[in-house]
Amino acid sequence: MLGKRLFSVICLLILIVCSSNVRAQNGKTGTWGIVTVTLPGDSTHRWGGYIELQTRTNTFFNQAFYYEVKGGISYDIAKNYTALIGTGRYVTYDYNELDEPPTVLETRLWEQMTVNQLLDRIKIEHRYRIEQRFFDHTPYRNRFRYRLNLAIPINHRKVEPKTYYAAVFDEIFLNNKAPHFERNRLYVGMGYQFNKSLSLQLGWMQQYNYSLNSASTGGKNNLAINVQYRFNRKNTKPKEHIPGMQD
């Protein structure tokens, strides 16, 4: 039974990745490197937080053109409802002119709500985010994001130490100015939870950007590598979590 489930999950991931490859307009595969440290809420503490470092390359482990540093403070409103306020700094370079100054410098604030549904082995996360984006050389912008994230443990019923899991999400980005659709991210991957704190997730990210400027419209495939570390407070019972990228 486990073998059949694993085979079905792998087939689904292959089909999705292949379909995203067909739609991609940038033939170069980039990489996303992400390190996340989280202090989650638990049975005793409602407050938590996280910090994250991220870098991106235009080609496979080469031409690093983007990095971000961000973090936030979270509050568990109820068992499966968590609010968060975050901020970050985002820097983008022209990957053809990496010695030149950054092309985009952005400071971002956001508010978000995550709602979890734990349906036996299928773990579902709904994430709603509102962003306030401040740029050094371009006008202020708002953005609205919704992400549907699924995690499916393979060899256990929940994500616990020594658990393999499949991860799939799709996220849509909207803004308050026409055209309202800005971006879509499709992700499929596999992860492994080593112990209560450390996990590693590898996946394929297909990001599609839309712009009135046709030259800026198109999709790009990326290998995403996410290392996550979760602090666990002593003498408390950690709640079941749904693994996924904070970005």
C-alpha cells in the first residue's frame, strides 16, 4: 500500500513538473537557496516568530542576482489559526551586470493569516497575505497573495522525526492596479524531517510573471532548496505542523 501511494505521488509530481516546463519561457534553470529558523507556538505559548535568508541565481548555482532577509512575529489565535506580521529587505541585481549597483531595492511589510486543515495524511494550509511594498526608486505598491499548500507524509501519518513527505503548493499574486494578476508560483517537491527540529525540502519551482511589457512576461523554472530549523520549547507539547516555505 505504501509503495502504491509513493508511486502515485511521484507520478503526480512528474506530470506537474513536465506541464510547467512546457509553459516556461525562460530556458535557464535557476536555484533558490533558503534557510529558515522558526520558533512556533505550542500548547503553552501563543507567540512565536521566524527569520529567513534567501538567495536566487539565474542559472544552475551561478549568476546570483537576488537576496532577501526577512522575519516576523506570529500569534496563535486558535488551534489551526495563526496570524503573523513580517518585514524584510529585498535586493535585486541585473544578472548580466552583477558588478553594477542593484536595480531594485525594496523594503516590505506584510500581514498574514494561515488556516490549517489536518485531514488524516493530507495536511492543507491556506495562507492569506497583504503586502506593503516600499521601493527606493519606484512608487509604493500593494500586493495580495493567496497560497494553497499541501503536505502528504509518506511513511507516517503526520510529519514527525524520520518522515518523508511530498509537498505541493500554488500561490497567486494580485495587486490593486490593472492588470491585477501579477504572478503565479507552482511548486512540487519532497522533504525529510530528520528530527523534531531539522528538515530539508527539495523541489521544483515554476514562477510565472505577468506584465503589460511583454518582454517581462514569462515563466522560469528553479530548483528550490529549503533548510528549516524549528526551536522546541521545553516542557510543552508541540503542535502538528505543515512543512512549507515561509516566502
